[in-house]
Amino acid sequence: MAEHTLTVNIVTPDGVVFARDAVKLAVINTISGAIGVMANHQPIVSALKIDAIKVTFADSDDEYIAVNGGFAEFSNNTLTVVAESAETAQAIDVQRAESAKQRAEQHISHANEVHDPNELARAEVALARAVNRIKIVTGK
């Protein structure tokens, strides 16, 4: 591994979703805000939001990975993300994500009608996940 790069590994209960060396910068979205991680960054451990992780390489285009919660740990020039679920842009089915978004919006409406805070909370998480997946692919 080059002196000024890091390794990024993103794993879920289903296995490795993303594993790359020679990363110049990784931007993670924690519950405390966004953190840019470069080689030789101070060690950190932080909980993640439902959001994208941006991975920048010195010699190729940026990659985005949709991450649904979990935590990130950085030490010894390796960023390890353990997430409930994660998908690369290439693995996301936009039609399926759009359908999930519509279902979540319907559940939110229903939860508001019947004043069910538990259903509302679950639907809001489902909506955030669907919107995150759509954003990764479409940029919107």
C-alpha cells in the first residue's frame, strides 16, 4: 500500500460489500457529522447515519456506497465499516428503491392517520434507506 493511501473495507452480516486499497480519501457521515479520513488520520470509532460513503482514489473516479447505519473504525490506515446493510451504486436496483420509497411514504401517511409513533419511526427509516439508495445512483 502506498504511503499516503488507506484501505477501505465495508462489511455487512451478508459479507464484504466493498474492499479497496489505494484510497486517497473516504468521507463518512457519522451521527456527529461528516468526517474525511485520509492516510495517517487519528484513530476513530463512530456510529454512522443512513447515508453515502464517498471513496476517492488518486487514479480513478469517486465511488459511492449506500450504508444503512452501523459504525466505522479507523486505525493503522484501514477504515473498516460494519453496517446493517450496504450497496455499491452498481448493485442498486433503482426501480426497487423507488418502489420502497413509495411504500415508505404510504406507511408514513398511514402512521400519521392512526397516530402510531412506532409505525411512523419504522416508515421514516425505510424512507431514509430508499432515498439514500436512489441518491447514490441518480445523484438526486
